[in-house]
Amino acid sequence: MHHLFVEVLTKRDLSRAGDLFSIDDKYIVGDLSELIGEIQQISSRSDFNVKHNDQSVIEICLTRITSAIRDTGTIEKHAPALVSLLESCLLHDLKPSKNNEDPPHAKIASDVVSCIFLNHSKKSVMRLSVPVAVKLLHRGNKELSRNLSSYLSLAAINNAEILAPHIQPIIDSIIGGNYSLARVLPKIYAVNKEAIHDHVMALVCLIPQCDTPEKLSLLNLFALISKNKPLILESNLPQFSECLTQSQTAYPTLQIFLDMAQVNPRPFVEYVDKVIVACELQSSVLSIAAQFLGIIGKQNIDRACDCLKFLTSQLSKSDLSTMITLLREIKSIVEVFPSLLPSFLQQILVQTENSTSSTVQTYLQQLNTLNQQVTTSAAITVLRVNCDNFSSSNSNSLTNPVVVPQLNAVSSSRPIAASLNDSIGSPSRFNSSYKFGTSNVHVFHRSIPRLHIVSGGHIIGRQLSSSSNGVHRSLTALQLANSTSSRQQVNRRSIESITATPSSSQKSASSSYLLALQERELASKSSKTVATSVDSQLQQANNATSSSSSSSHYNIKTSRNELLSNTLSSKFRETKSATIGTQSSNGAGSEQKTTRASVYEAFPPRDAVQHFCEKHIDKIKAYMQKISVKIPLPVKCTIEEKKSKNIAKLHFSCQGKGSHCLYSTTFFVIKTKNARIWIHLMFLALQAQASSALCTREASVGALKHCWDTLKADNKTFLTLVTSSFPSTKDQDLLMNELRSVRYFDVFEFNALANIWGCFLCNHPDRANEYMQNNEPVIEGQLKEKKGKWKLFRRWRTRYFTLSGLHLSYREANGAKGDEAVEVGEIRSVKAIGSTRGRNIPKAFEIFTNEDKTYVLKAKNSRNTEQWVQCLSIAMAHSMAKENSN
């Protein structure tokens, strides 16, 4: 043993203890185990707890020994001695004293544990030390247990099999409140499952009491259990469902739900709504939630309908990989309940129309094929054409449906369009026995007014019946008798769009569903000009208007054509009867025959905003009821357009409108950096106040949309903004901080009795006289003013300030009057100077006048500073209101 260690340990010479660190490691490395044994003997004496000199000597010596072990890498050689010292500490009381100080043996144990577990990758050391170390978990020292939990978490990475036999004291410590130790459980579960299965119920009950990191550890454990033995977790689903509302725990919880639902989906039927709500709160879980809903949606048709509604509504909001997942799950549900597909297929097509992915197109084609199979037994629209030039053998056979889309004429700003395949007018597309002469086919339908259809130089239909003048919102499928034509020939090459504009002042835009699918593939060349005459539905039935139209040529992909043709002819479940007249002629004369045919009524895509509001109107009202108490809502939003960047301005009004109202004729105006959140809240407020679902045609909604479009922020459309998840707590805090920064809450406050946001004088009319009379002080007291010519060398001077009416006067602390007073009307603004420690707590404040003078003032404390700022803000508002009234 080194002579310096002998002198320090035997004589307890604390003055020489510091010299131990000057000794080179190579001179003491061989004696370390012996030195540890000597420390153990000294620390085991009965009087060690009262001899502070001995404790200090042992502490310094142990620090030198552990540093030598660490630097020389000899932990495996000296581990037995360290473990023996650690075991000796267990024989003593390790609980903290009443002053919350650790006893000396707890400090020794902490140093030894730290030295040992820094080498957690060495299995021989862990195998020797873990059985002793876990005993420290139940010695009543929380700090020591917490530190040991961190070390055991590291040890569990590579030594789970060593910790596994000690699972009982570990779980007991976790249940006892040492939640951080839960991090070792997933590792131990891999090697010792049954021991943890016995404690699942107790561990699940700990979830609400844990912080987020510990919750994630427990959820990771339950995720492993759900893959191995999911049935033992079924009784704990209510506790798991509470984790769906938190952003950090929602994903692992859904992973548990998914694994369990794959084995037994029945218990999860009642949790579909909660999963949908979780997706609306955090969109990052949409992919895994879709997989879960795809399983639950197959249980019964009611849940299938709910799942399909949600999955379909998310298609346009998702990225490509998530969209593919959504389509896969939609397909899996409708394969079980195919009768639901026609109700959702149109919305699916609209939501995915911008996708060019081949995988997406494949899924759409599969859905369309399934839709065809569902509707094969439905009614077919038949047009019989009796013509002498037709072959009698082909007169009773069916051909491909010719789809004639008609325009939704509800909106007068959109043109009226019809589209046909160019193959219809070409004789080469039909059987050779079909010959079109000068005779025309006349079609009588109550929903279609006069319409000329021209294609390939042949006139298919000249004029429709004039008995009906309104444009009907439907698609009429006409099927000509032709046995040799095949389905694949329809819409194979191209589609000609015939667009008519009701008036020259209206913008030309297609509202036809078919044209909406074609617009993104508009060809660079336009085709021939075609004249058409239509009746506008917005006018009276007997008043018709004529307008010119132009035909544009679109190139459509084969897969999209087939999909569109099949969808339009089969997606409508409700049918109505109509009479279609046909006329044929030969050289001798002509005759007419009429026959009954089924016509499927089509409805245009609904307003997406209105659909969203109808679905969530109750949630919106409940949400806004909570928000309106916390955050005031502006009555107007304006956009200030600048060259560099557009700025949103919010206008707040007083809802009290009392006799002394500060904002009876003006607004409290602020510039905002959070226009996205404010406009979203303003829309939600409009919907909460409305009796029915709003749509984009509403004037108030249109005004908000115009503001958002003018602002050009976040690269989001107005539709994406208003249908996104409600502003979160973090978003609300941003708005609150913004209002505090402009001192809004100095002048306004919420009146709970009247349920309004009113100005200070409307809520406190009894204090109006204080601001009206110039001889009564509103607030007075000593303030320190920072004076000096140079900013760097300014010093605080104490003055006595008085705010009375519309005057702010001051005098020197010795009683002499000040040289000048400040008129409140001359104050341009008051700015609070925040403290560096606390947000929104003013440390001082600055007054800026119209004469470009600045006063920097500080009260005796932050609370008094807050009162001064509030009173000045109210006085300024009162002065401004008085000027406006005059």
C-alpha cells in the first residue's frame, strides 16, 4: 500500500488527503482492492456516522480509487471489492435525515454504483453487481433509487437476462412510485414474459400517474404484450383509450389497438369514435389509424359506414403513402360490404383526382370494377332505334352506354357543359350495317333543353323538346342498340367538351364533374368551334338565353376514361322514369316510337366546407363555447398589402356599448403574425353562431376566404385551413401572448355574468368618474425615471407622478414641481419592458409622446408597474374616444 494512503487512512489526516491525486495511477493500481477493504472496515465502525473527519477522508480516498479504476480500466479486477463495499452499505440506514441530507453510507453507495455501472457493457461485472444493486431500490432513499434506475436502464440494453431474475423487486419499486424504472421492462419482457404478465393490471393503472417518458415506456411494454398475448389486455381498453388524446402517446396506443384488433376486433367497435377524434387532433397517426379502422369496419355495416366516411374524407389531406393506405383499407371494407361502395365512390374519385400515382390509379380501377359488379343487376337505360337501314338481327341488342353529362346549373357563374366521345359520330365505330343519313334521332327528356351534339361532321341529335326549359342536374346514359360494339370502345380516345357561357360578364369555368377530371390534362391545341343554345336555370322557365360557346379538346388516359364511364353509368342508386322518343327514317317516310327507359339522377359534388361543418357542427359549438371565454374574437379582419409582405390587421370591438364605452365608435386594432389561427377561429365562431352548416357561398365566409387568399400565407388553401384540426392549446397560447404584448387585457376583460368581452369602463362604470374628473387622481405614487443625455450613462431619478383625468403630472421627490406635465392626449403609445425572468411581467415601461419625447419609468415592483400601464392604457383609450365623439 502506498505510504501516503497509509498515512491518510490510518491517521485520518485530512490535510494530506488532497495529495492523493498527485500520485500516478501505476503506483496504486495494484493496491486498490486492499484500499477498498480498508475503507470498508473504517465505514463499518459504529461511530463512523458521527465522525465527520473520517467521513471526509473516506470520501476523498474513495473518489481517488474510483478515478484510478476508471482511468486504468481495471474494473473487472476490482469489482468484487467494490461489490463487497456496496453490500456493507446495505447494513446501515440509507434514509435521508430530517434535513433531507443523505447519510454517509448512502454517499458511499452512490459513488460505488456510479463506478460500477459506467461499465454496464461488461457482463461479468453486471452479473456480480446487479443482485446487490437492486436491493438499494427498497432502502427508502428516493434519490439513490432514481440514480440506480438510470443505471439499470443502461444495463438492461445488453444484460436483460441478468435483470430478469430480479423482476419482482423492480416491479415493486415501480408500483411504489419509482416510475422511471419502467424503462427496463420492455427489455426484460423479451427474456421473461410470464413474470410481467402477472402484473399487467397493476402496471396499466400506473399510466395516468406517469410523465410522458414513463408512459411511453409502459406503452412500449404493452405493445410487446399485445403481439404475444393480447387477450390479457382486453380488460384495460378504457385506460388505453385515454392515451389517444395525447399527441405523444396516441401512436403507440394505436399500435396496441391494431395488434389486438387483428386477433379479436369485437371489443374495439365502441372505440372507433375515439380513434377518429385522435386522428383529427393529430394527423400523424392517420396511417396506423386507417389500418385499425379497416379491421373494425368489417364487423358490422354501421361501423363500416362510419369508417368509410372518415377514411374517404381524409384522402385529400394525406400524402401519397398515407393515401395508398387509406385506399387499401377502403377497398378491404367495401369488399365485405359492397353495397356501401356506390355511396362513396364519387367522393373517392374527387378526392384523388390530383394524384398521378400508378398505385392509386390501380386501387381506383379495382374499386370501379367492384362497383360494376355491385350494380350489374341495376336498371339499364335503353334507347331503341328502329330504322330500315339497320340490320334486324341487331335491332334488339345492347351497345355501350353513351354518357352525356349535364351541368349543375345552380351557380350562375359557371358555364354549362356537355361532353361526348368523338367515336359516336364516326360510322367506322359501329357495325357496317349502321348507316346514318340525313335523319335525326330526337330525344325527349324533361331535364335536357335544346342541345346540338356535333362530332366528326355527323349530327347525332339536332334539337331537344322545347317543353322543358330548365337545365337538370343529372347525367343521362343513352344506350344504342348495337350488338357488335364492345364496352372497351367507349371513351377510348378523346372527349370533346362543349362549354356554353350564360353571359359575357361571367367567368368561364366548368362545373361538370366530367370536366373537372379533364381539366388537368388540357391539350395545347383547341379543336373546332361548335355553337350551342341552352336555357339557364337561374332564369324563369319561359325565358331562354342564347350564348356562344367554344369546344376545347382534352386528352384523357384510358384508365381514367373507363373509370369515369363506368362510374357515371352505375353510381346512382335512385332512379326515375322518363320517356325517350326515337325517330328513324327511310326513303319513303318516317315514323316515331317511344319507349320507357331508366335515367339515373346525378348530384354534383357537395360543398366541402358545408360537408365538414355538418359533420362537426356540435364539436365546433362546444369548442367555441370554451374558447370564447378565454380568447376574444375580432369582429373584422383586414389585409394591408405591401410590396414586401401583406399584413393582417384585427379589429376588436367592445360588446358592452355602455354610456362611457371606450370603443363605442372605434376599434382596438392590432397587427398579427398569427393570421392563420385567427382566421380559423373567426370561421369557427361564424359556424358556432349559425343555425345550420355554412358553405363557401355565404357572404361572411367569402369575406374570410378573400382575406386568406389575399394574405397568401402558409401555402394553404382556405378549404384546407377551415377543415383542419381546431387550434391547439399551443396555438391558443400564441394568441394570448400576442394580445398581452399589445396590452389588450389592460383595456378589455371578460364579463362572466353578461358573457361578453367589454372595455374597462363598461365592466366598471363606477370608476368612470375617476377618468372624467381632472382633480381626482386615478393613480399616483413614486416612480423612478431614467434620465440622461446618453443612453449608456442614464441613471434613475425618483419623482412623484400623478395621473388624474387626462393629465399626467410629476414633481421632484423633495416636493418641487416638475418643469412640465404630459397630456394623455399627446401620448402616442405605452410600451411595457418585460422582465428577463417572467414573461408578460413588466419590469418598467416607456411612454412615447407625439413630440418624440420618451419617458422610461419604473415602479417599486412589477405589480405596481402593471397597474400604471393599465391605467395609462385606459386613459389613452378614453382620450381617443372623447376626441372621436367631438
